[in-house]
Amino acid sequence: MIPATVLPRLRNLIDKCDAKGSLRYVSRVLAVRWTRQVAAALAGIALMVCLVLPASRAVIGRTRRRWMYSNAIPVFTGSVEKETALLYDKDYEVFRSVFDWLETPTAACEPVLELGGRLDPRTNASRGRVPVCVDPSRTVTAGPGCLVYSLGVGPEMEFERAMAGRGCEVHAFDPVRPAKVARMIPGVTFYLAAVHRLDGTMDGREWRTFDALVDDNGHAERTINFLKVDIDFGEVYMLVQQLLDTDEGRLALDQVQQICLSVHLPKDLEQFSNLLLFDVYDSVLQIFHELGFRVVRSEPNLDDGPLQQYLFPGVERPVYLSYKLLLVRTGRDVWDRLERGTKHLRREFVH
């Protein structure tokens, strides 16, 4: 039996432990003239919950973090001296900035539909699905007048077929003809071409800038309601041409209302060109924000195979190398078009 003089101390301890008030009713019970045995039993249970539960949560949290880090692969495996020789302080800031931007939604849209795609029977995961904001107050993404550009298509063109089914005019581009599309899809026009930083021909394939593709189809004055970009590292060339180059074509991104952008990042930081890619992304993502684009949805890209997390220098959490973003123009456009091509990268980006 607990002495009566101890009970007030137990009640005070419970009040201190229970910062959110979920156990304070026990204190009120102790104030009632119940038997000392019942009060002592309630106090013991309350103390056990108060002291043991937070500790177990902390253990679970540490175990979870340890598991996450144990499965993450460091992208830099060299010595500290080698890392110091290769990376500047600015590089650590760039890594943090890029991954924070990619993983942090900054706007909301309801509803968001996932269109196209297919179910992988091996993993039961859906691949190739494209998120689309269909909130009428944001942008019109269905019906007459809806214009969709798709850069990079799947073997069955599921997304393009779905958007055409919603009444949109769809223009799809890829340097390889879809393997499983035997006949033309009503409402979809396919072009055997790829988007790049410059116009030209390479390895027998036609390369066009994004604004050239739009102008060739007579859409320079039309709103592009939705743009899908999934071209396996090729997206960076399109973004450089549109946002960083000087006098390299028209800024066709001004016509776009929504973008589903697949971002692919390198992991070998000992290659100079890979460090440069992070510089490029740091610049273009900032410009996206100034153009008024906001991240509505961000998720690891299942289309690029099994998910694997990596540890980057300066980033205090495991991250991925491929992301699928839904960007919607919901913010105010504050980007000075005269700055196009004047932003200098720390490292030179070559064609």
C-alpha cells in the first residue's frame, strides 16, 4: 500500500509528464476520495504509460532511422581528403537546396487524377501513371481547347490515350516509335523526334528545341494546358535551353500551365559533369519558382526501376535519384525575362 503522503507527489509527476493533458484525468481521479489501493493502482498505470511509452517511441524512431540509413548507399565512398578536394562548401548547399526543392510540396490541388500507366504484376506497383490537376480554378485539362504536349512516351502510350479520351488535343514526341501501338490513337499525333538543347540531327535522329516543336505545330499563341517531360536525363537539356541559354529560341514554357517533370540525378560525384548537373538543377528550379510554378506532388519515380535511397554529402537524410513532380502555375510570375541567359553557372555547361 502506498502512503497517502506519496499520492500528491505521484499526481504532480503525472502532471509534469503529461504535457498534452491526455492523462490529467488520473490526477482528477486521485483528488476524489477513493480507496488508497485504487488510487495507487491508477497512479502506477499512469506512470508506466507516461514513462515507458515515450521511451518506446524514441527507440522505434532510432530503429527506423538506423534501418533507413543502413539501406541507403553513400554516393561518395572516397576519403575525407578526396571529398574535400572535389567539393566546395557551395556544393553541399546545392545538394541540400535541390533535394529540399524536389521533396517539398508548396501548393495543393484537388482533385489530382493519375492517368495512364500499367500495373506491374511482379511488384503490384503502378508504373507510368501521370498525375494531373483537374481543379477548374487552376487550369482546364479536359474538353475542347485542351492542348497537351508529351515529351517521351511509353510503349503503349497509356497517358496520351487517356488525355485524348478526355477530349484533349495531344502531341507526343519520342525518338523511338512506341512498340505496342499498331495504329494511330484518335486525338493523338505522334512525331518521331526528340527534344534537346539545339536543333539538328544526331545518330540518325531528329532533335528539336521545345519552342521549335511548339512553333512547327502552329501553337505559339495557344495555352499548353499540360506538358509531360520524361526523357531520361534529356530534360536537363530542354530546361537549359528554355531558362539559361541566351537567344536560343523562344520561351515556350510561358505557355504552359502544368508540368509533370521526371527528374533524373547522377550519383557519381567524382565526375565533373555530374557536379555540373546539380548546379544546373539548382538554377532552373529557382527560376521555376519565380515563374510561378509550385510543387503540388513529389514522389520517387517508380518508372525507373526498384527504389533505392542514397546519402549525399551535406544532406541529412536518405534521398532518391529519380523524382516525378507535378508542377502547377499557381504563384505569381516575378521572373524578369531580361535575366534569361545572364545567370552564370559556377561551372561551364557544354552541349
